[in-house]
Amino acid sequence: MIEFQNISKIYNPGTPEAYTALHNISFAVKDEEFVAIMGPSGSGKSTLMHILGCLDTPTSGTYTLDNKDVSTMTDNELAEIRKDKIGFVFQSFNLLPRTTVLRNAMLPLVYAGIAPREREARAIDALHASGLTEEHFSHLSNQLSGGERQRVAIARALVNEPTLILADEPTGNLDSHTSLLVLETLQRLNREHGVTIVLITHESDIAGHAARIIRVRDGIILSDEKNETVRDAATETRLYDDLKRL
């Protein structure tokens, strides 16, 4: 699905302010993988996410997504790839606050020109897959908890049936319990629905819920390893709830 070959990114090349954010990075992600890219601030993971999400292009190297070389595409071509191939989940949710849950989830389908009846059906399916029920659908997004809003954002990312879900610090604004609920949703989508997920995080406990962890620092990959002890968010949520009842 994803293949990075010798990807480098230099900002302001040829000037005294030139800065290399990524140094000759190579890795691949298979269909239905759940991969975490982990690193501290300034490690290059945000630049990596922007290139993965076709929000930016590399200075050199080749990026292949779903058998298409996207590394030299124009802005318009990248916009089409983002629309058709990638679902984004951001730390800040990016929902319309005075719009219902259902309409927020349908929004990408409106822009894609999908007929009203089909977009409503697809949005309902995505909301169910994200762990929300009909009682949420008519609520305004600003009436929801942080975890519920993030699950609406996940549903919105799913409606176009993307090849890839990119989750950029999706638990960054959430407390520990709510973070587990969001991670439980991502794990279920990966395991039960075969959704490929790349999770960007600076937290090792969050990365520990992925099946594979790529660690980056100073624009290079320090390690790329299978996670032999994947943390199960559903089990952790139950334990958390049990402790609260004591």
C-alpha cells in the first residue's frame, strides 16, 4: 500500500535557512496494517505525516501509495488522491460545531457529489463502525464529549472508503479513559474491518496499541519493529472502569 524509497525533505533549499527535516527515509506499510510512527517534537514525524497524507511532496525520493507514484504529482492531483485514498483524523477533531453528527459525517460525500440518499446511508454505516448509535446522530457536535467528537471524526474519515486512515495525535486533547475509547475504535476498525491505519504520536503508551512501531528522531528512522506486546484498548477500558467502581 505505502512505499517510501529514500525520501528526503529540505525546507528552503539553496538558502542560508535550508533545513533538512527528513534524511533518506525508506519503509513500507502493507494493507490492513496498524502502524505507529512515534517521535518527540522536532523529530520529523509531522513532515512525514504531511508527505504520507499528500499534503506536501518530498524534495527527493519516491512515495508510492496504492500503486501510484504520488511524489511528483501536482497540487490538483494530490487533492484528488487525498479525496479518494486518505481519511484524516486530527487532534483537534475539525468538526462543524453547530452541525449534527450525521451531517458532519456526510460532509466529505457532499463535496464528492454523492447522491443524498447514498451519502446518508454511508455516513450511518461509518458512524456505527466508529461505535456511535442513532441517539447521537441528531446531536450537534458541540454537545458531545471529546471522545464522541473524535469518533465522529473517525466516521467522517471512513465515509469515502479510503485506502488509508492517517491519525495525527488523535488522543492529544483527551484524558486517559477517553483516549482508550478512541484507540479501541481504531483497533476494532483495523481488526474487524481491515482498515489500514498509520498513527502519529509522541507517546509510547499510545504507540503501544499498534502492531508495529516506527521510531523517528532528527529526521531518521531509529527503529522499525513489530510490537510483540500490543496493548488491547478494550481490555484496558474495562480495567479502568472496574477500578473506578472500587
